[in-house]
Amino acid sequence: MKVSIIQTHLHWENPEKNREHFSVLLESLTEQSDLIVLPEMFTTGFSMKPEKIAEKTNGPTLAWLKQKAMEKKAVITGSVAVEDSGKYYNRLFWVRPDGEFDTYDKRHLFRLAKEDEHYTAGTKKIIEKIGNWNICPLICYDLRFPIWSRNSFTANNDESQGKWQYDVLVYVANWPEVRSHAWKSLLVARAIENQCYVVGLNRIGKDGNEYNHTGDSVVINPRGEIISRTKANEESVETISLDKNYLTDFIKIFPVGLDADRFELR
């Protein structure tokens, strides 16, 4: 599977300008991809003014995502501020080339920015499929909570082997430079502990609150090794190939899932 990560600055609280900007960046993506990843709140930046920036689920950004997914013949994902039934959500869209889509609402709202005072938390994860890959998309602050991110393992009847719930964990983010060490460290930890590929896509540049973002976007293999080349502070469109055989072979060699704790999340 080929994954494209688009690391760039965002225009503060300006959806139309951001859609135009990402349209240009998507045009530069000439290599065929299966999954294209955009940042958290990619149309506005991490704004706590949902009454100003939020759009309906079936608003112009979803229409744009459907058009781009069809043009690029790839799944496109990223999060947007959305108003739904009188509540505001930091909502990730997972849009397929045929126009069908699923959504995930950010579970962990960043109280230091008072996100919890403006947006409503989600309650359910989603697991998506591209070919024979299972993918779990999450949003920014979710990264700090290993139980929510945790891969679940189902053993076969003889418990000699089994299967993880997902193969790839995706985080879209507006993670500021001041906490970049945590971003880089936790992404590696999630790959190792969940025996999966991890895609971490973050923005660059200053936002409307003057917080700087260095990006540090990465793709990490299940051994915790970075396999992407995107550099901090640079606008970049990069496509990385994920190897399912590599993942499967590693799990067979090192079947830690057989010893994993069984748990129920409430």
C-alpha cells in the first residue's frame, strides 16, 4: 500500500484558501497513492471558534474531498471543524474514490487549549479497509492515550497464532513545536507496542495564536524505525510504500500478541 503525507502550513480560519492550497499540493502528487493524509483541521488550523469556522457534515469541504478522492483514485483523510445537530466536532473524514465516506470524532479534546469547552468528544473508533489492510485513523491528542490507541489481538482457537485488529495507525495533527519531543517519541512507541505501521502527519508554521509547528511528520514501521524522509519545517509531499509481507513476517517471528493483555475499554 502506498501512503502520501502532505506536510504544509495552514491559512488561519480560511477554508477556501486552504482548499485551494491543498488542491495545488495534490496536483504535485504524480505517483499513484492508495491513501492521502492531510492535517488536523486542515481547512482552518486549530481554531477554538467553531461558531465561525464550522461547516455542516455535507458542506463544501466534504464535497471537495469527494472530488479529490475521485480525481486521485485514492482515499483521502483529514479532520475538519463540523457542526452537527447543534454541537461542534473535530471530525475526521475518511473519503473513498467512489464518494462513500466514514467519520471519526476526536475522542480526547485538548483541554489546555480549551478544546473541550468548544467541541464535543467522540465515543467510537473506526477501522477502515484499503485492500487487505486494516487502518485506524485518530486525531492529534489521541496519541497521548495508549489505551484508546491500543491494537486488540484475537487469538485462534489453539492460541498458536492470531490477528491484530489493525495494520496501520494514522494520526493527523496540529502538534506544536514546544511538545515536538513527545510527538516524535509517542509515535515510535505506538508502532512498537501495537506491532503496526504508524503514520503521523503534522502541520508546519505559526497558527493564529502564534504557536509554531515543525511538522516532524513520519511513517514508522512496526519495529519503530522511521521509513519516511520528510524533514521538519519544510513543506513536503511524500509517498511511502508499506509492505504487508514485512508486517506479517515480523508478527510471525515475534508474536507478542499471543501474550497481550485482554481488556475492555469503557
